[in-house]
Amino acid sequence: MHTESFNPEITTQKEPANSDLFFVFCERKLLVQDNAGTPRAPSREEVAAFCEDIEDELYIGTLGGVPCYTAITQVNNAPDGYSFSDLRYVFFNGEPKLRTPLSTAALLRDWMINTRFCGRCGAKTVPRSNEWCSACPDCGSVAYPRMSPAVIVAVIRDGKILLAHNSRFPVPEMYSLIAGFVEPGESLEDTVHREILEETGLRVKNIRYFSSQCWPFPDSLMVGYVAEHASGEIQLNDELSDAGWFCKDTMPKVPDRGPISRMIIDWYLETGGDAALLQEKAR
């Protein structure tokens, strides 16, 4: 295991230490220190020096051997050099090694807040010690951290990639891949077919798995695929304001590096969408 990798764990044998890494949330904003333009999560010692209103803290694992905790506060006051920053900003502008523990911390923060009381009978829940789970002592209902599976797909046609502008994108000129949530009863591949057809009127074939990514905006597991165009011409639904086939020389503005959408787009730019090279990647 790489020394900088994140290792999720339910429990720890170590006593709390000043060097522990603390992901402190107020609402869904994260306490960070601005380190030469790169947001950094503070240590337990730093947080203790000015924040006395931590409501809950939960051990989530280690990053390069350093214990990590997610914590909750209702007070968003921070001293000079620190701020409560937008989660998306920290995800994109912080060190890449922080993305996995940050995603874990954000999702477990949501779970701690949303499952304090039983959704079935309203009784106060009790967290289990051997798993991330809230159990109701009255009716026995259990609640785990929420993960919403979604697919994101690159469709290839004659060496070109399908990119679309969603009307909800905050950047007017931004284009990305087709994506959508899995609906009850669907397989991931069913969702690929349905989302592409619903949003663009296209049918696809030869669906191949690419990779996956935890995406805490708010709670997705993004599963990436590459597919080939089978039939149909682009017919936009209400979600999309534009879509088209692009090649390396005609690429529009695409997402910055970090999300899986950009990983798949970069694969296309490197390979031209060659399915055989995707199979090599899978090995």
C-alpha cells in the first residue's frame, strides 16, 4: 500500500493524539487552512486551539498512517488563516491524496446527522461499534451511510466522443459526459442504455466498464463506462441544452482534472476511443 493512501477503518487502537487529521464540518462546509493556495485539513491540536464546540467526532481510518476523524460543529467562526470552505472547492483544489478521506468524512458526517433518530419510529439510535451503522433499540431498524449509484458514459462514434452541456451546469460553456442515477430494479448496464436513450435519443452497444469514483456531491458512487454508438441521431431532452460529437481537435471546455468524467475524457484524448486499449487498461 502506498504510504500516502487512505485506509478506511471502523475502530482504532490508538488514543487520540494532537497529530490526528480532523475533517470538521459546519453544515457541509469544511474547516481548512489555506496553505499557499492549497486548502489543508487541520490537526486535532489546531482545532482544539480555537474550536471548543465539536458536537460529534468519528474515527474513519488513516491517511499515510495518520489517524483521521470526521467532526461536526454548529459554529462557523474561524481565526485568521482558516475558513469554512465549500466542499467542492476543497475537493478540487486540495491535494489529490485528500479526496478519498474527504469523501469518506463527508458521507459519514451526513450519516451521523441524518440517522440520529430512527426513520421508522423516531427513537434515538445507537451507533454500532463494529460497523458504520445506526441501530434503533426500540424497533430494530438499522441505517447505513447512504450511497446513490450512478453511471457516467463516454459514447464513441467513428473516433469521436459524445459530449453534452447540461442546463444545470454552473459554467455555460462546460461540456461533459452523459450521466444519471440508477433507478429501482435496474442493473448498471440497464441504466447506461436508458440514460443515453432518454437524454440523447441514441442507442448504444458494447458497453465496457472503465472505473468508479466516490463522488460526495451529495452522495454518489459514480460508475464509469465506455460504449459504442449503435443507432440514432441526437435528440435532446429537457436536461440538455446542447450535445455533439467531438474529436481531439474540436474539444470544448471540459471538467478540470479530478472527477471521473475527466479521467474518461483523458482516456479518449490519449487513445482516440480505441476499445482495444480500454481492455489493456483493465488488465
